[in-house]
Amino acid sequence: MPTEFTRRTDALTLIFHRDYRWLTDKLRRRISHGTGAEDIASEAFVRLAAIPELLNIREPRAMLTTLAQRVLYESWRRRDLERAYFNALASRPQFCHPSPEEQEMVVESLLTIDRALDGLSTNARKAFLFNQLDGMTYAEIAQELDVSTSMVRKYVAKALTNCYLVLAEHNN
């Protein structure tokens, strides 16, 4: 009697052999750089392997497509955040530039904050950033956003909760 681990491994192996080339070909048509398709497909398979209900997936190609789109979207967001950070860094004097290790830590922090704020309303994101980056009070933010102070409190609380959840997920 095969164990669940063996069944999962067999299922993943079958899906990989049947669908990896299909997925990389599909990704190559969507993105321009050559090795990127393989990287994204590989990450999609890693995420597929992590799904607890792997044996219950009826349409592996649909799931792989969804996972690959998420990976692609995340890579684009990372690229855009890195570009914005390095553009901001370029406008500063050279002696202010952090080391490559510090730069990577900043980019990772920006990505974590981006994940935490993803899905929040525009006002909630603005309220959080006004408060945390600009040091604005809730009353000042309320006036800026044309909402009540209690609404700003809710916005910031939701954003802080999301930050906590993303950090907790990241540390696990």
C-alpha cells in the first residue's frame, strides 16, 4: 500500500513530465527573456508541490497556469520595486549608497511591505504610508484623505495587521 508521500511524489512526477514543457512553451510566448520561462515554471512547480491537496487537483494545467501567473506577477512587481528603489538611490550622493547586502535587505523589506499592503484600498495604503513614512497624525491624514479620524484609525490598523501577518508568514 503506497504511502501518501509516495502518491504525492508519483502525482507530482507525472504532472511534471506531462506539463513542464507545455508550461515553459506557454511562458516563452508571454515573456521575452529566454531563461525566465524555465525559472518561472520551476517556481510554479515548487508551489504546486507545496499544495496540501495536491492529489485532489483535477486540472493541473489550470493550477500551474495560475501559479505561474502569480510568480510572473511577483517577479514584475519585484523588478518595478527594485527599479524605483535604484532610481531613488541614483539621485542621492554616492557616499549615501548602502552596500549591496544592505540594498538587498531594503529591496526585501520593500517587497514585504508591498505584500502587506497589497489588497488594501488606496486610502488605507495612503493612510499607512502617510503615518509611517511622513509621520502625519491621524487628524492630518483624515484631512488629506477627506475621511474621519476614526476611518484613518481603521485604515492604519488594517495595514498594521496585514504587516504583522506577512511578517509572521515570512518567519515561519
